Amino acid sequence: MDAVTIGAMTLSEARDAVRRRDITARALAEAALHALRIWQPHTNAAAAIEPERALRMADAVDAAIAAGREVGSLAGVPMAHKDMMYRAGRRAACGSAVLADHVPAVTATVLTRLDAAGAVDCGALNMAELAYNPTGHNTHTGHVRNPWNPACVPGGSSSGSGAIVASGAVFAALGSDTGGSIRFPASCCGVTGIKPTLGRVSRAGTMGLCTSLDTIGPIARSARDCALVLAAIAGPDPADPHSDPRPAPGWMAALDAGAEGLTIGVIPGVLVEGVEAAVASALAATVAAWRDAGVRVVELLPPDLVAAHALAVTVLLAEAAETQGHWLEEREQDLTPVTAISLRKGRQIAPADYADAVAGRPASIDAFCAEVFTRCDALLLPILPIPVPTLEETDWGAPARGRLIAAMMRHTPAINYLGLPALALPCGLDTNGLPIGHQIVGRPFDEGTLFRLGAAFQSVTDWHRRRPTPPRA
């Protein structure tokens, strides 16, 4: 099986090929490690590539299959993960100079569960400093670059995760999403990502930013692949008191059911107002594709996402300042300006405003769900209302930076405040050949319906199958 064939496979196809012994897990790992090295000069996606660990894990899968032993749901699948998912003994700098020497003594629950499922860990991936910005900039580790065009942002803060999955080097990567950090890179890089319901996935052994909003989830090549990975990592965890007690349901059986009988809600103005022409055109075609997939599309009056957005920002800044603010006294000179300014802003939030934002959250969630999900099974929203910007125009001090960052952040933090699941799906290319994505937002703990919808959408579109041109070896 050649590299082109491997690069075109989905996670589930690769997993099944290993189980059938059409290809060995070692061969998949070797192909992934080779691709990681080839893409690294072009994307700077990897913080650490670990061939010895990857090949050891792959050989263990091959030995188990050869011996006829039962293997896990992800056996032999090469992955890599955002550099805030701790593995005991492996440095985890979390994109920051202040943690350059941080070597955790614990392994994150999500990695332990992936290990149990037989996934192959190829290394750690670069990220925005302390998971703080939506672009991919990082002066400490070097900026991550978009594999479709290295002059452009890959989206952040899970920048390496989006870039490396889009490149085809690995089949999936874990990221985190506190205000959009899975959905931004999925959209910018043309891949699929799931922000789960708050509490669906344990955060034990991962870097914390904002307890009220942080979620962990996968970026992968398709909705089906995201479902496979999320099923492996979801569920209660005694090590995380904030994890929800309900077990992860069996999502996979429903993915082939199609979307007949399901309804997506659209807010017509949201798809055009403040949305640049190429993105608006792609979103209009996306609505038509949903209908082609058998989905009923209904128009909704706009719920109050503006208020939810503002409350999300209040909670995020205040809690992040509480979690990471000590670096201002201890190592401020080693923080990027974006991080330092954000931490200082968080300290300026009045305690009463933060308390009100937290106290009003349950009522906001109930009101939103009653308003939206009595009429539809999922809400369609943009992710970026603008084409993927360049690294230069979103760099610190660039004249357009403020406007572009505000545009990027317009449609995501409100969903974190509401704690809802959101599935990011690619839906087009702009006039510069850069990906366009959209998100569908679901009821609490109803990721299964999002996966079913996503699989139906990807059965009538091929955006998730498109890849950037590989660099020459």
C-alpha cells in the first residue's frame, strides 16, 4: 500500500485495513512518521515527533493481531496530540516559554484511553501559548502554518492539530476548545472537528485554562472518524470531578441511518450579515447540500447569541487570569504580548460581573434550548465569516489584526458558554483555494445526532476528502 493510498484513507478505513492485515500497524506508523517529517518544515505543526514510542506501540498492535487477541477500537491508527495533553515523562510546554521545562508525572486520561484503544501516539503538536489565541501564532515555538498555504493561519489554539490532520500525516489529533480552538483549525484547514458537550470528556492530566468552558475533543478527517475517537475518550472519570457521570453512548450504529427525519435550523441573517462574499456563497451552497442529504431546513428567529458571547468572554478571561495569572508576577517577560494582555484584562473583570455570568448560565442554556431545539435537531452557524487570513495581517501590531480577530471569534465562544456540542465540517474553498467550514450545534449530550448529520452531509459532499498538495520529499 503506497503513501498516496494511505494518505487518502479515513481513520476507520485504516483501522479496518490493519485488522484485516492488509497493512501492518508498523507500516502505517512509518508512513505517518515520514509524512510528519516531510511536512514539518512547511507547517511547523509538531512540537515533538517520537518514532521510538510510535513504532513500539504499533508493533504491540501487530503482535496482538497476529496472536489472535482482541484489539481496541483504534488499534494501529497513528495520531498526535496538542502539547497540553500530558504524558508522564514527556515534556509538555503548552506552547509557552514559562513551561519549557515542564515534564509531567501523570498521563492524561484521554491519552490513557487512546492507549487502551490501541491508537499509536506519534508525538506532540504545537499550539498557541497556553491555548490563548485563535490564529496559530507563537513566537516561542514558531508560528504554525496552514498546509494549504503556509502564508496563512491554520487556526488556533489547536493549530498543530488542525494542520497535521489536514496534511494527511496522521488520522486524528486531540485539541481543546474553550472559545473555538477545535473549530477554528478545523475550518481553516478543511478538516472535521467536534467540540463535545461540556463534561463529556475528562480533562484530567491536561493543561487547564477555564474550568467553566474547557473541552477536549478530536480533529479528524470525517464525522465518522471523530465519532470513533470521541467514543474512545468520552465518559466519566473519577480523576476529573467536572466530568459528567453518563457513559458515552454507542454512536457508530446510527451513522449509516442517514438524515431523513432530522431538521437543521438556519438564521438567514447570520449566513450573510458581516459574511464575506466567498464564505456567504459557500454557506448558501451548504444549505442546499443539507437538503440533498435529506435534511429538512427551517428558518429560525435569531436566539440571543450576542449576550452569550459577551458572557463567555467574561468567564474565559476571569477564570484564565485565575488559572494562569501567576505568570504575570513570576515570568511576565517570557509571555507573548497577547497572553500577558489577556491575563491583565481578566484581572480587571469585576468579581460581581463574573459571578453574574456564572449564575445566569443555567437559565441561558435552558432558554436557548427551548428556543432552538423545539424546532430543529441542530443549528447551523458559520465558523469564520471571512476567508482564512494570513499570518502577517493577524500578527501582533498589524493594522487589520483587531478587526480580523474579532471576525474570527464572532460565532464560537457563545457555544462554549452554553456548554453545547458543535461539529465543524468543511464546506468549500474560497477564491484563494483556502478551506471554508461551518458548524452544527446540538442539544446537550446529543453528539450522536451531530455525527449522524455530519455523516449524511459528507455522503453528498467531498470537501472532507480534499487535501493540500504534499511538499516534495
